[in-house]
Amino acid sequence: MTEHTDVVEEQRQRIRYDDWRNEVKYLQANNGKIELAFNDGRVRVEDTKTGKIKMIYPEGYMSKDWMSSVLERFKKAIVNYKNKTGE
């Protein structure tokens, strides 16, 4: 049973990472526009007057360098969380 422990843990980390990168980093409303930024750098802008939604992606979104950068931020966030909670 323990032969797959590493595979299971790796999958858990992937799920945590996906959840984290889709979490909202901040929400800002100004002049009829709502800006929702996510941990992975994407920004969703909604114009409340027209109802139009625009997604803004960071330069190099989903490239190897971009993914490494976001993964490093995720790892730092996990360490900070563990330090705060004592896990």
C-alpha cells in the first residue's frame, strides 16, 4: 500500500496548487468596473454598465518560465501558511 505514497502526495500538491492559483488575490471596484485578480496573475475585468467581461493574462501565461514563477509563489504561500498556523 505504501508504494504509491509519493504519487498520492504529488497529486495532493497538484490539487492544492490548482486551488491556490484560482483563488482571488484581490477585488477592486471603481467607476463601474470590477477587477478580480487571481493568484496566478490573471485579472478578470467586468464592466457593470455593459456587462462585458475581459480576461487579462500576464505576459508568457502558461509558459515554462511563468509556471515556475507561479509555482515558487505557491510554495512560499504554503510555507507562510504553515508558519502562521503551526502545521
